[in-house]
Amino acid sequence: QVLLVESGGGFVQAGGSLRLSCVVPEILLRFATMAWYSQAPGKQREFVASIMVHGTTKYSDSVKGRFTISRVSAKNEVWLQMDGLKPEDTGVYYCSAFNPIKNENYWGQGTQVTVSP
């Protein structure tokens, strides 16, 4: 079973910043596309950002220009830097890893982000 462990969530006022971290098994980080998703209460899980092995990134329109995803290979981590947070960013944030060899997607347990007005 692949283990992804998120951390860094918390409570912040609108306009503030948080940095989420996802610890990834080293071998998986070498070839998996990594992504962050969020799930607000009562809503479906939604795509936030992704980063491919060679660094190509993609963002949802709602976070473009405010969030930055990065791979930190030296620490076997993937970060999501969240700046200019808005109340609508509130939700549980999940780290995911797509294994193209097995065509499987793995998920972490999630970390809560709460942004107050």
C-alpha cells in the first residue's frame, strides 16, 4: 500500500498563506504525476494543481496566480504554497500520485484548511 502523508493545514484569515506538504515514497516521486485536490463540505473533490515529472505544472482557474505546486526531491516531498487565501478555499486538501506504469492513483488522508473571512 502506497503511503502519502500530508501536513501543513490549519486555520488562517483571508489573505493569509499556508504551505501544504506531502511526503512521497522516493521511488514513486521519480515517475509519478503529483497533484493536489480539495474537497469542500458537501461538495465533490476538485482538482487544484498538478506537476509532472519534468516540472510541467497545471492549475485550476480558481487558484491560478495564488497557489504554487513544487517537487522537493531532496526531501521526497511535494509542496503546495497557498497565498492570498480566500474563504472559498476552505476544505480538506488531498495529495495524489498517479502511477503511469500501473495506471493507478494513490491518495493521502487529507489535511484540513480553513480560511475565515
